[in-house]
Amino acid sequence: MLLRFARLFSIPLAALVYSGLPAPYAAAQSTGENAHIAIENPADLSKEEALRIYKSLQRRMARGYDAAKLDLLMNYQSWPLFNDAPYISATHGQRFVNSYANRMAHNYGTLQEGEKLPVGSVLAKDSVTVTDEGNIHPGAMFVMEKLREGASPDTADWRYIMVLPDGSLFGDTTGFRASAVAYCHECHEAVADRDYTFFVPEDYIVGN
């Protein structure tokens, strides 16, 4: 299967839609401006396969996101990584994601109920689309930034940003197309007791 995947690494970014997947392989979970495209047929990969695919695309993905010119994401791949292999995230469109956090978010991995992350914490999930037909593409980058108290009451002082694989900004709750990413906080309200942050699945936590 890996050899079949390898032959597809050269698919150009220009062929991608905002989700990182051509339309025939995706379905909208909702309609309108906030439509969140999900993969209908994600591949079933071992940790080793997922890691190999991610490493093959890692530099290309970093270059693409860097085109967004967001200082808060600078060198994000050097940040602490909390998963030992990319894992499928149903809340991010059935893509394989990685959970990075900057050093300000020092307690992200140990956060207990009722605790908060410090102002300036940034969480970043880059993503890869892999279908069971062997289609492979860089996906969107999903970002959360903890703002000062009272800066954004509607989102519990979290800023949500979505960056497309080519560096285009899909939405930012503090500015450009804010309504397009409003659903992010609606989803994260399910983990309000963990300062609105999801964590890595238990069997993917580094060190487990």
C-alpha cells in the first residue's frame, strides 16, 4: 500500500480545495459558509504508515502554511509534539492530524479539569488527507491561540484560525471571515472543562 501512496506525493497544491481534498472524495457535514468538508473514505493506516506519509510531506506542508505569514506559527514543527503518530480526527474532517503546542502552553499535556492554559498559548494541528483509494494531500492547519481575559468573550478568549495548504487564510475568529470558522468554538464547547481543548487519543500519546 505504501508504494501506491508514494506514487501520489506529486499531486500539486493547486488541485486542492480548502480541505485538502478534491470534491469527489469529500462530503459536506453542514451547508453554507461554515460547511466543513469531511473525508468519506479515510485510509486505515498503521502508525508506521501514517508517520512515513507525514514525513514525506512535512517540509512541503511547512512551506505552504508559512506562506500565510502568521508569526504565531513560525517554526511550529519544532514545538513539542504530543502524539507519537498522526491520528484520524473526526472533528477535523477525518484527516490525519498532529497536535503541536508552543512552549507557552507548557501544561497542555497535563491539563486537569478546571485548569487553564496561559495567555499566549498556541495549539496547532496540521493535517494530511489520505483516502482508502491512495489519494494523499496536505490538509488545512487548525490553530487555537489563547487571548488575554475578556478579549473574545464569545469564544472564551480563544482565537481560532484555519490556514489552507497553500497558505491562504480560510478564516480567523478575530478578523477575516470570522463567521466561516465560528463552528470551531461550538465544537470545542464540548470540552469546556479542559479549557476548551481536546487532547490526543490515549493510545497515541507520546510515551504511552
